[in-house]
Amino acid sequence: MAFREVDVIEVREVLRWWIDGAGLRTIAGRAGVDRKTARRYVEAAQAAGLTRDAGQAALCDELLGAVIAAVRQARPNGHGAAWDLLAARKAEITQWVKDGLTIVKIEVLLTRSGTTVPYRTLHRFAAEECGFRARGTSMRVLDGEPGGECQIDLALMGVTAATETGRRRKVHALIFTAVLSRHMFVHLSYSQTLTEVIAGCEAAWSFFDGVFKVLIPDNLKPVVTDADPVNPRLSVGWLDYAQHAGFATDPARVRSPQDKPKVERVVQYVRGNFFAGESFDSIASAQAAVTEWCTKTAGMRIHGTINARPLDVFNDLERVALLPVPPTYDVPLLRSVKVHRDFHIEIGKALYSVPGDYIGAQLDARADSQLVKLFHRGQLVKTHPRQPAGGRRTDPADLPEERVGYAMRDLDRLKATATRHGDNIGIYTHRLLDDPLPWTRMRAVYRLLGLVRRYGPGPVDNACGTALDLDVVSVSKIAAMLAKALENTAPVLPAAAGHPAGRFARDPAEFRPTTTLRLVHSQPRETTTP
């Protein structure tokens, strides 16, 4: 028969019936112990001075302690002979445990070598002395103040049919559990993105009618980017939402369910009590069902720990202590973008202009449904209205002055620039742009302005005036006129430095003919010989 410890109450029962005059067989039956065990305790009590006429008052705690100590002298550590056999082979059993052997295999090896012990004794010995599946102690933590903490966990529930696609999809549950009242809310989704997590939080605040001061989430990738046990790094998007809602975040450590035990126990409850055996045709119908279940089923059950209905405790203690529900959060796009050579950045498949001083730099962009804000090293450098995908927003002030008209197709700015160089140039520019599709003629105007930079505004203005008199509207003709005028201007060559004119140098005008020579063709005269 296996060894069983006899507790204090059973010893008291044995001695109580002995004082009343019952025999050992009767005592053993009424106390639920073996007759030999009853005899040992009675003999120990007699040795301690107990008699049958002492009465029930003599069964004090001191007497019972002395009786039990006397009976268990051979087993001061509370273990039997099998434990001692295993203790002699502790090093060998420890090595087998380190090698990954099971308790069943270790029992076979011990029996083969002549050591036969009960399996349960071997299992307890390996767990307590040899490190087999060592388990540390746990510590219950106070629940804290009302409305103080809410634990969050994301778990896979199963699959459901999606009407929009006609196929079954995995369904994830984001579970919120109030630490004090154990009241809970479940948000179902198909994905685990930051947008879905924030949508779950928004739905939870509406369900609870308030925001908890501290959230204790699991190490969700959209929330925690670096799961350090002391200084975890939270994602920028989650920090932005936490600032909006006003709560603090205290993530649980990696593989440490004891950091959020309230919600860990709830996961199995949600999966088994709500989702198991159900069939939902869409995520919307499943969400409506689980919201009602959280209120009428989970909220109204008698919780085993608090021995009360979570919904009642929440309404009495926590609801009034929650932070107010914030306005609807406009989920932004948060990106690091580069300013390209065309003075624009791209975010959300739309283009936005940036001053030229930041070309090549990396900017931090925050784009919600209304505004796009661009930051450089923490300083706001530009703000634009949000544009749809494929759109473009260009501020003329961000572009170089000489390129604004071209980039913006600003004909009035182009005409004003040409007029500043001369009246004829301005009139000529108006004639060039007098077209049903004027932006197709802008390149000709830019060539005209290029001639101004090359020849100067005076010659170009004169050439434009002559062309207007002749009603010739062609930039190529203006360019030819300017080039020919330059060729007809005889440049005065400077004398070579250090070389004065020669002594016998003559004026070139002296070599210019003053009369016209006329050639006369005459007939040769005949000659006679005398």
C-alpha cells in the first residue's frame, strides 16, 4: 500500500474516539485510517501522558504536535524508503533528465539496474531534486485601483466564411480585460495591423464608455518594435494614438504570461464558450454576436475569483473612474520620406512640394485624412492639404523663381518676366502665346528669354521691334537676326602688348585706289619689212 500522510484532524479524530472508549477497529473505520496507524498514534499519545479519563479538552495543539512528531521520527523529511533509494542515485537521474529522457524511460532503466520505486515517487523526485520541468513559484499581484489597468491579448479564434470573397478566412480576437472587475470586450478582425489594433481600441472605449489609464498589451508587432523587458520600444504610430487617447502603455515581457494573467485565462473562455461550434457568414455578424455575448453572457457570469458578476463590479467601481472617451482618431500615415530633385516628396501615392533647401534630406511625414505635415529634425517645415492617390500639391514658393512659370504653367508670370526685359520683348511674347493651346508655345518663349541672357535685353528688344514691324513671329528669325548683326560688327583688334608700330608702317588708306582703271583691248598693228 502506498504511503499516505495523516493530517492533524485525522489524528485528533483517532484520539477523540479512543478517549470515548472505542476499540482500534472502530477508531480506524471512523477516522478513515489503517488500524495499525491508529495503534501507533494511540500508543504515542499514551506515552505523552494522555489517558481516557482526561476528556476532550486534553486534545490541545501541543499534545497533537508531540504525538505526530513521535510517530514520524523515522521520516523527518516526510519521505519514505523509495525516496532514499532515489537519493542515492540522484546524480545519475539528473544526467538522464538533462539528456531529455522521459520519466517512463528513467523508471525502466532504474528497474533494470535493480532499483524499483513507484512511478509517482520517481516523478516527484525528478521534479523536486533533478530539475525535471522545473517550475518556479508564482506571486499574486494586487488588482490595483478602479479603472487603472486593462490587459490586452491577441489570439487566433478559428475561421469563418467571408461573404465578400466567398472563402473562409482566419479570425483573430483582440481581447480587452479590466483587471479589477474582469469585465471584457472582444474585437474580431482578419488582420493584425496597427490600423486594426487601433480600431479595436476605439471599439473598446465605446463599449466600456471610457479609457483605462494603463494598457498592458502582448508584444504585438504593430505596438512593440523592440521587446526589451525593461525599456521596450513602442512604434511611432502607437505612441501617436496613446497621446491622442491619454493612456500609458506597459507591455508584457516576451513569453511571460504571468504579466497579464487576467486576459490569458480569458482566451480559452472566449474560444470555447463563444466561438466554438458557431458559424458566421461575415466578420460583421460575428462582431455583433460577440459584443452581445460580452455583455449578457461573460459580463453576467459569476466569476470564480471575484465571486461576483464582472458587469456589476464594473458599473459600480470602474465606469466612473475611466478617462473620457476621446474624439474619433484619424489614423495617420507615418513615414520617413526623401526630398527628390524635383522638389517633391511622395506619400500615400501623392506628391507634395518641399523647399529646395531640403533636396536630398530625409523628412518625417505625418499624413492624416486632412493634412500632411513634414518635419526635419523635429521642426515643422511644410504643411499641405491631403491629396488623393495620384494627386499633386505644389507650392510655387518652394520652387526657384526662374522655374515657377514653367512648372506651374503660369502664362501670366511668363509674360510679366518677358515684359521686364523690354516692351517689344513683352509684346513679342504675347504674340507667341496667342494660340488655342498656349502652353505648347511656352518653349519658344523660354528660347527667347535665353537669347536675352546671351545677347542682352537691348539687342533682343530691337530685334523684336523690327520683327513686329515686318509681322514676323518666329524666335528662330530673332536668333538669326542677332547672329548676323554680331557678324557685321567689325571688331577693333587691340595692338600686341610690347610691340609698337613699325617705323615705316603706312596708313592702310594709302593703298586704297582713287581712280578706276579701264582696260582697253586694241588690235595688234601690222608691221612690214623694208
